[in-house]
Amino acid sequence: MESTLSTREPFVPPAPRPRTKPPSLLEMLRVLYRNPIEIWGEPSYREPWISIRTGVGGPLVIANDPGLVRHVLVDNVRNYRMGRLRQAVLRPILRDGLLTAEGEVWRRSRKAMAPVFTPRHIAGFAGAMQHGSQAFAARYADGAVTDVARDMTKLAYEILAETLFSGELAGIPDAELERQIDRLFATMARIDPFDILQLPAWLPRPTRVAGRRAIGFFRRTVANVTAARRAKLAAGAAPTADFLGLLLQAEGPDGLSAEEIADNILTFIGAGHETTARALAWTLFLLGSAPWERERVEAEIDGVVAEGVAPVDMLDAMPLTRAAFEEAMRLYPPAPTISREAIESDRYGELEIVAGAQVTIMPWTIHRHRKLWDRPDAFLPERFHPGNRDRIDRYQYLPFGAGPRICIGASFAMQEAMIALAALMSRWRFDPLPQTKPWPVQKLTVQPEGGIPMKVSAR
């Protein structure tokens, strides 16, 4: 466990309290549909692992120990496929996108996308990220009250559209985008009781019927963007080295199919920007609720802006801002669940993992584990300050996952976040209102129920 970092009373943000007794089957189904992070009991926050050999869904292992996490995601990764329940939720949306593809399809997709996420290429996006963030910051007015959760979704989408799609995703009205994203995450990206009970796949999932229109909206968007780019290429335009261009260049018998290209575009539209957006919104809320921490970050950002630090260098030049963002992702991990299924029986120390067992790695509980963190429920950015960051085990902090399937856009997201926070916080101060009490709800990402209303004041 890390050492005690501060004697000052820190801010403790909203989060479900660990359960003290197991739920009934009916309650479990209800909670898993409504908000899965409310299901976890006290042992999940204290034990290195929990092994359940019987019950709904078959054998289950909840893995909290960093060594066990490494074993599943890295050392013996070939023995673990994507978790059954996770695939039941995500594959209807993303099909063979990078998050859900497996085997050769995943390898081809990862290879096709790798060039756009090299350090050199990501650095080339810094200017566009800064321009978009500054333009977004200019829309605020002194004294305005706004939902920063929605705002950060808009900002992250605009940056995604400009950097990875060269502006060809622009043009969707904000209200329509918000409505379709809300519908998608409120329906399709939730656990259906039929999946938990392992009912046949051909039975329609009632909770997802309403989500089909949202999927249709995003599929049409993908088709339009792809058709527009193909038309440009057919007219003699030079290929572009953005995300869309690289996917199209990988199309062919030995590369990606047209369907796989569409799936990966949808993955980044529907999920790629959402994780960064949520992390940015939670960061603004946490800093606004802990003004003594915000003062440190504001002073750092003011210095960086005054010195004219280039946007590409902001990630390294803003360690305190980065620490606040990383601590926000610890408390509210963008992807709160990592699920795997054992292909063959396996063993880790005294733990036996039988073939077919579902292995659940929960960044939500690992990031708040009593044996791994000091004051785990508190907002303490200093645990990620230089000199402290190295004490954190690689596999006890998993905002982007780990192993071969680590988030391909992690560096992109970190660079984007620092640039966005610098642009926003150098001009404005965000303060929570008395009614600002966001409740974390798992809908693929950890979202604030009811949004995060904050007052914007000029600095």
C-alpha cells in the first residue's frame, strides 16, 4: 500500500458504499441493469480475489490482486478470450470493432490503426487539439451555468472529428448528437437480464429494442463519412494519413473488409471520445470541489500559458494537472470493467481458474481497494505527483487497461486532456452548485447521473 500522502482533510466525492450482504437474484438483476458498480460488496474492496464456483452465469473470479491482473492480461493472455457478458453487451453495437474483435480480425485492425497512434503522429495532432479547445473555451460566458458533462462530450467529439477524421464528421447538430449518444448508452450499452441468465441469443433483449435507432443513426453517419472520403479519393485527392485514411488504405483481401472498417469507425465515434469526455468532466468537478487542489493546477497552467509552452509539450510540462486528471480516472475509471473468459483451466498461486470461468477485473474496485490505496475514496492528486507516481504498481491502476489490448488511444487521450484543461482553466473557473451531486452510473463508461452543473466564472 502507498504511504500516507497528506494530513489535510481531502474531498471525498460521491460513490456507492460497498454492500454488506449479497443481493437476492431479483435485486442483482435489477442493479446490474441500472448501475453495475452498485453491486460490489465489502470483500471486493478488501480481498485479492473472490472465486465463486456456482450461481448464475457459471464460475466467476473477481480479480483485484495486481499480480493476478498481470497474469490474466499479460503473462498468460493467450488463455483468455473476451468475457461472454461483455461481448453480449458490446458486439451488437460495435460488431468487429477494435474493442470487441478477437483473433485474426483484432490483429488486422490493430495493425491497421497503429500508424495513426505513433508518438510522432499523435504529436502532430497537438495544434488542432489546442485550436479546438481554445475555440470551445471562447463560447463560455462569465456567470453562466452549464452541464460540464455534456460540454466535454461536445468538446471531445469536435476534437475527434477534426484530428482523426479531418473534419469530415462535422455538421451533426449538437442536440442530435447528444440525443443519439444518450439513447445509445441508456439502452444498448447496458447489461440485459436475459444475458445474465444466459437465455438464447435469438431471444430479443427488451432493454435494447429502443437502441436500434441510435445504432442506425451512427451506422448511417459512418456510411456517409466513408462514402465522402471514397469519393474524394476517386476524384484524385491524395490519401490522408488520418484515422479514416489509414483504415481505407488497409482495405483488401489481406487487410480489413468494408464491414470491419465501418465497425472500427463506429467504435471511435461511439466510444473513443466518450472515455476522454467523462474523465475531463469528472476532473473539473473534483477540482471545483477541492479548491485547494485547483489552486495548484491553475498556477501550473498559468505558468505554462505565460511561457508559451507548445501544446505538444504540455503533457510533460504540467505534472500537477496530469496528476489531477489521473486521480480523476482512478476514482471514476472511464472503463470500469475488464472481462475475460478462461479457455483452459489455469492456476495463479492457490487460486484455481477452471475452463470457462468468467474473470472480472474491475478497475472500479481495484482503484478503491483498501489493501492497495491509502484513503482510497478520497480525491488526492498528490498520489500521482512526481516522486509518488512510481510507487503505484502498474497493475493496480488501469484507466486504459493493460497488456496487448491496452487502449490504443491512451497517449492521444492524455495529450488531448492536458491541452483541453489548459485552454479551459486558463480562462475560466468551474464551481459546483449546491445541487451538484453527480452520482456515478456505469453505462459502458462511468457517467454522472443528472449531469454535472457548474458555474463558470472568468479568471
